[in-house]
Amino acid sequence: MSLVTKIRHYQIGGEALIWQDDDKAPIHMPYGEITSVTCLFAPTRTQSNRYLLRIQTRGRGRIDISNSHYKSFGNFEEKNGSFVAFATELHKKIAACNPGTLFHRGSSMAGYIFSIAMAGILFVILVGAGLFFLMAGVIWIVALKIGLLVFYTPTLLRYIRRNKPASYNPLDLPKDILPQKACRDIL
């Protein structure tokens, strides 16, 4: 859900994934329509611990299910406990009903290499700009850049570590593809 979309509730049915937007009829998607599931760590500026289940289907395109819930502009609530339980059960159902489904973690290899390269380039630019402003005597900008590095580096390192492309067993989910902090919530 966001400022412009409705709340969507997901359920794991016997033969289908079911979802319903606030004021619409439920939609049933048979597990047989699912071609692949990708688990991603996908942080944003306002959601530094955002995880996604990206479901690719034959007829409905891509469905992204997040561990966070929109509350207000720039304010998201994490639903980690219910997200982990939902993802675990959904993987079991898909594996049982559609053994041909592919299970991936992280981004594509090209996307992964590109993100690492961009992080390196941005680091070099940030250091170069810091040196330029240091020589120009604008110390407060250098301090700001150091602050940005300190603030965003842990998220960047988690992103790189958790989004390394690989396949996984849907009945034995790797712990680093789902959020770790459990909390009391409902998906």
C-alpha cells in the first residue's frame, strides 16, 4: 500500500495465492501460474530494512510482496514476523503444487555487478568531492559527506551481501533473504 494504492491482503489458499484490495473482490492465482520467486533485500531511503518477495507469473506479470506497510507519507511499519511466516508457508505451498518453479535470491548477476560498480564509482566521486571541498576550505561539506558515508555504508554492505544472486531450496530458506527482527504484527 502507498499514498495512491489501496491496502492489499494476501492469503495462502489450498491451490492458489489469494489477494484482495480493500474494496474489491478476491483474486485467486493458482500456484501453477507462478514461474519464479525471487527474494530481495530492497532498501529505500525511508525503508532501510525492506524485503520483497517478487513473484513472476505466466499471466499476471510480476507481484511484489513487501515486509513493510505504508502508514503515512515517509512512514512505514515493518511486519517482519508475519512476513517471514507468510513467506515460509508460501514457499512450501508453491514447491508442493508447482515443483517447476524457480527460486532465486538477490538481483540478476548483471544487476549485482552493476550495483557494486556504481557503489565503487559513487565512493570515488564522494571522496574526490570531499578532497576538493577540503582544499577549498569548506569543512562543513566534508563533514556532511563523511556523515553520509557513515550513515549509508552499513545498508550498502547489507545490500551487497544479501543480494548476491543464487538459487535456494524453498523448503530450507536461507536466513539472510528474510528480515531477522521479529515483531508482533499481522500481514
